Amino acid sequence: MTPLRDSAAPTPLHHHEARPPGPNSLLCASVTQRLLLAAAGLVPLWAIVWWALR
């Protein structure tokens, strides 16, 4: 049982090495949200242009 625990010990340590999810994921979500909002704003514009050019 002890070797099993020893081999399992580095896992949380390795996980802790990763960047903290706090501000980084918030920034990522913000960027994704902005991209989605920009795409949503461009869709009607492209629809109007496409309709006008038909």
C-alpha cells in the first residue's frame, strides 16, 4: 500500500504546477465572449450585404 501512495503523491504536485485557473480562465472567457459577440454582430451585417447584392 505504501508504494501506491508514493506513486500517487506526485500527481497533485504536478497538477499544482499548472497555472492557477483564476484570472487566466477569466481572461480566456472574456476573449471568447468578445469573439462570439463580434461574430453575432457581423452575422446580420453580412446578411444585409448578401441580400443587397442578390
